[in-house]
Amino acid sequence: MRRPRRRSSLLALILALALTASACAGGGGRSTVPDGDAGIAPSAADNDINATERDQLQEGGVLRWPLSELPPNFNTHSLDGALGDNAAVMGALLLSPFDFDAAAQPHLNEDFVQSAELTATEPQQVVTYRINPDAMWHDGTPVTVADFEAQWRALNGTDPAFKVVSTQGYDKIENVVPGSDEREVVVTFTEDYVDWRELFSALYPAATNRDPATFNDGWRDGPLTTAGPFKFESLDRTAQTITLVRNERWWGSPAKLDRLIYRVIDPDAQIDALANGEIDFIDVGSDVNKLERARTTPGIELRRAAGPNFTHVTLNGTSEVLSDLEVRRALALAIDRETIARAFLGPLDVPVESLDNHIFMRNQRGYRDNTGDLGTYAPDRAESMLDAAGWEHAGAVRAKNGRELAIRFVIPSQAATSGQLAELVQGMLQRVGVRVDIEAVPVGDFFERYITPGNFDMTTFAWLGTVFPISSSRSIYAQPAVGENGELDVQQNYARAGSDQIDRLFAEATSEFDEERAIELGNRIDALIWQVVHSLTLYQRPEIAATRADLANFGAFGFASGVYEDIGFALR
């Protein structure tokens, strides 16, 4: 059975949740988490999706899925396509060799590949795939080695014309060639790559990956040729909807649902849409208002998991003010991460703990605190450091050479939690003489016009993690490189901060097959990320979904892949 996956590289998710000061109270809608166990799931192996056998599901139906914005690009490997909303759509349309269970263990996706094996380690690493003979694109074209080869060439970083979100893993491949026939794929690596199972996830057709223009811009008006249990039917920019229907050429278990309808709804209005029966679920996250409303809405239940997702503040290391490392260090000391975690997590009855690692989550093996001298809130130290950096505190706002120490904190509009978090930071930095100007920008412009081009000083959103914590983090924390065209290739390093040592350790860690050694290297990387003050991790974001009670095989997935063809509504 094919199990559509979540992206193997981290995906940005705009914080679209609300913060209130009220405490949680019981009553109303049913929760699948017992009383007294409302916190983040105690184990990474837990999730909550109302798992139901296919023969216990209704045939047909429509899942109405809320989005915060229409994806600007339906190519998830492109720089502006790596968004959570986009992954939600494209996961129903694309193939990946592996899926993952709630314990983050890989399982072969036999609808896509009959086998995927490490067939040699000396003198070079070789992985061989045998494509399912029935696998085809929805236009009837077979999936072959040509699709694998084209994806490697587009994503390996050798041609800067391809605006890719990450080259991780693909830049370690020497060649992709056919084996015994066009359905056998032989991948030879230039150096060891331990997370080879993440490669060729979300496989696009060769035609997309052979041409930079198609790769960068060809998928902006909607998905083109795909392969999955669903296919693209329409995009209505007036109604702000995307409609997918069953793919009649899908060779696996047929989708239980007739269609998926994605609809853009203001995140703060999604709870009203759920209560009114206009959509079938919402992401609650750390929004206590949504949690309380969902609990008291008939026919709605709460589902929870310990997902690998986290909230952070990113500092732009190339902005005029924050290019000074000592200023970034001072601001880090002036931001009380424990207070922020308490404000967002406390009302949800989940463990109130700051997140002290950029690579590993608290419920992942390898987690440890690497914050060093930046881990404790110390506003007095921050003031001394700003004094030493030449920012005089004569008035309400510090100044240097006639310029005030002012920070542009850019957030997406219509995202209550982003605004609340920015206001908390604003108050904390005001204490040490730093003015924070909060700038709310249209959701659709947030990444494309502000974050990706570096048009900000500080920002906040959430990262959606994966089962490959080290390799999937490289595109965020490796130093941006200047391409042959003279442009800075940031991939997902929106902070534009890093070091040669971080890059070397990533190269070593992603080639290390000894898990304990790889974990140690991952933690050394994290300690260096703290030292360059790339970003401040705040808290692990609780995965809480409010869903229709009869919605099955859907909800809080945790580390598990979603199985789009198995989503449906339970028999009454």
C-alpha cells in the first residue's frame, strides 16, 4: 500500500495560531487523550489519527481541507514551494520510495518501488531501486530511471539556474544510470550518505527537472503531470480553492474519498468554519482559543501527537544592525525563552519546556541542551554587551552614531500567534533599550518578498521537522554560497549566518553510518549554531488537530506519513 509522505526537507509553516491567557478547561467536544494526559505525547512513537481499516470506511465523500494561503509554486523542491500548505496538497499527488510509521521507522512504498537497497559500500556507496512495473504518471507515461536522473541533476546544485530549496544528498551523487532495464535505477555516490532513504521523495516527472524555467515557474498555476491516488482538477483563485479528484490511472488501493477540496481561510477564522461545518479539521497548535472552542463543539474531537515541529525566532545576520555578532548575542540574552514557552504552552496543559536544540526535538534520541552561555535569560549582561558594542543608552532607545537601535520584526498578517510572540519580544527588548517595530505583511508575500530575500531583521514561523533530523537541517544552517551568477543561494538559511566548521561537521555527520557518532556530530553542530546566533529555538510545537469525529486515518500524525488513499469517513 502506498503511503504518501511528508517532505524530507524541513518545511516552513507560518504561525497562524492565537494566544490567550486563559487556562484550559474540560467539557464539550470529545478528546481522544484521557484526562490528565493532555500534554505532548510521552513518546515519539505515538500518534492519533483514528486508525480505521479500509473496509470500515465509507466509499466516497469529500475532505474539506483549510489552507492559510494558495501555494505560490506547486514544485515543493523549488525555493518558494517549500511550504507546509504546499506539502499538504502535493502529498496526494507524488511518489516517494519510503514512508514512515509513528516511531519514525522507514517502510518501503511498494506501490512506487518493489525494492530499494544499499547494494554496495566499497569502493563507493551504491543504492539500487526497482520501480514497480505498474507505476505511471497520470497521463499514462511510465515512471522510469529518466525521472530519477532528472531529479538528481536539478537538485544537485551544479546548475544555479535551478532555484532549489536544498541540495542535500543529491550533491553527494556521482551518477544515476539504468540497471538491467529502464525500471531499475542504480545510484552511485561520491561519498557515503547515511540518509539515502530520503532521496527521490516527492518525485517529479523528468520534463519538470530538465528545464530550469519549468522547474522554477512551470508549476505556479497548478500541478502538472503527477502520480498518486489523486490528481489535480482545478484551481480557483477567486474562490481560493484547489480541487483534487481520484486518479483513475492509480494502480494501488483506490482512494476512499472522491475528492479533496483545499480552501484558503484566514487562520483565525478556521475555528468558526469548523464549528459551522464548512471544513472538516483544523490545526490547533498552541492556540488555546481554538482548543476551547473545539472542546465545546459537538461532533468534533481533539487528536494529539508529539511531532518534530518547533517555533523559533530567526535573526538576519546580514541586516545592517544584526550583522554584528555581539549585538545578536546581546539580543539572545535579552529574550526570555522560558517566559515565551510558558505563555504559549501553559494554557494548553502541556509540559512547559523551552527547546534548547536546533537539530533534535525533546522526544528524539540525541536531544541535549547546547545553548551554552546563551541559554539563560540575562538582560543585565545584554545591556553590558550593547554598551560595549557602542550602542549608548542615553534615552529610551539606544543609539550609535546618531542612529537608533531599531529592529524590524516581520510577521505574516492574520496570524495571531506570530503577533503575540512578536509583542512579547518587543517588550523584552524594550527593557534593554532596543526598539522593535512589528511589521505585519500579507501572508502570500511573507516568504517570497520578505523572508527569502532577507527583507527583515527578525521573524518567526515554525519548522516542520522530519525523521532525518541532521540531513534535513543542513539547508537551514549551512552557509549560503554565492553562485556562478553572483547571487546568494540561501536555500533555507534565512538567517544568512553560519560557519565553515558547521559546514564541515554537516558533511561528516551525513556520511556517518555510526548512529552514536552521528548524534554527537549533530550536537556539535547545534552548539555552533547557538554560537553564531543563527536563531533562537523557543518551544516544541504541540501537534493538536481538531477533527470531525468520524474522520478516519487522519489527525495528529507525529512522525508518521499520511496515507491519502486511506483517508475517509467511518461507517455509521
